[in-house]
Amino acid sequence: MTTYQEYKAKIAELENLAESARKNEVTQAKEKVFAIMREYGLTVADLGGVAKVKTSKPRAPVPTKYRDDATGETWTGRGRAPKWLEGKNKDDYLIK
């Protein structure tokens, strides 16, 4: 009967063999790619391997929608309502 330790040793050995095989296959694949690139005079730029960077526009600040005249605190109306507005009618604090 095979023990747990023996299975672990076999797994480790197989993982080493698999990693070795992978390295060999990657090396062979690279050699094939370089050979084709030399044959046709291609460069990395010709392959279109340059990743496109997604650009995003900075967001414009959101205008203030509510203000407490007593304290001067403000809220845009987005996200969680502030403590000073709890239990009060928002329309009373609406900036006109």
C-alpha cells in the first residue's frame, strides 16, 4: 500500500518533470518564432504586440446640491447622506 508521503514525493517529482518539459517547449517555440521573424524580416513592432492603454478622462467635480446654512456643510446628493441631514427634509436644504 502506498503512503501519503510516497504520493507527495511522486507529485513533487512529476511537478519537476512537468516544469522541465514546459521550459523545453517554450524554448523551442521561441526558436521557431525567431526563425520565422528572421525569415520574413519582422520585428516585435510588426507583430502588433504593443498593448493599448485605456485612457480615461478625469471626472469633473459634482456640483453641491445641499447646504446647511447654519454650519456651512454641503453635500452633493451622491453617496450616503451626511449626519447633519439625518431625520430632516432634504428639500429644506436644497440649493436654489
